[in-house]
Amino acid sequence: MSALSSTKNQTPMKWTETQRIAEELYDAHPEIDPKTIRFTDLMQWVMALDGFDDSESHCGEKILEAIQLAWIDEAA
């Protein structure tokens, strides 16, 4: 668990902040194995994170893959 996982008093998260997003997802969904999540679900979970503020149109498969890999590393 990261010391940066709290979104309080931080700037809004954007799609490019893959490590920060992964830390938040790890904290929000500790029971989930990130290797098993579908990208459609991952996108929705990211957009639902407290502190996330970016457009769905700014996201693509490469970004979702980077978030998933960072989440796998966070969960390891």
C-alpha cells in the first residue's frame, strides 16, 4: 500500500497517472486479481475513483494495459 494512495488535497487524476490510479484501485478493490479484469470494467472502475477527473475519450487500450500492469505490480 502506498503513502500516496489518499486522494485528499491532491490534483485530480488523469488517465496518464497510471501508477497513482493503480494504487487507488488496489486500495478500492483489494479482493480483485487485476490479471482477470476486463478492460471495459477497468475503465468504469477508474472513472468511478474518487479524485478521478478525465474524459473517457482520452483513454485507450495502451493506457488501460499500463494501468493493469501497474496494478499487478502493486498487488504483488
